[in-house]
Amino acid sequence: MPREARPAGLRPVTSDAVIPDRIALRDDLALADELLSDNPTNETLEYVSGFLRGLAKASDDAALADAARALRAGHGATGARARLQNLLRERLKAEQPV
């Protein structure tokens, strides 16, 4: 955005609730599961952990947030990754289209 078109100073922020789009959420969970399934690098694990923590916050999913933090804390340890993938697959199964 050109400098002259940028807002000057602070501006009010709305407190409107954000309602997650269920289809987009399903796509994001599927992407995370796919990334974890393909022998992920440390960089991929860091990305997936942060990505899922953001999704968990937006969708108010404490279990997903905890599993994503455990993945990061465990540096992608097989157990933490397996638990997270099981949780992702549970969420995906629950989000199946009718």
C-alpha cells in the first residue's frame, strides 16, 4: 500500500467474534495431517505446530492446542506426532460432509 494511502496512527479494533468456516477448517486439518505423514523435517514440524496452535485458538479447541504444543516441545518425537495425527483424524472424521 502506498505510504500516502496508509492510515495515520491508531484505529479502533472491533471485538466481533470470528466464526471458523467448517470447510476451511477441514481443509486445514487435512493439510496438517498430510504434512505430518510425509517424514517431516524440523522446519515442517515447527510450521505445523504453529499453524495448528493458530487454528486451535480460532476454533476454541484446547485439545488441539495442547497436542500442537506437545509436538513442538517434543521436537516431533514419534509419540507426540502420532497423538497429534490421531487427534487430527478424529477431527476430520467428525467434519465429514453429509
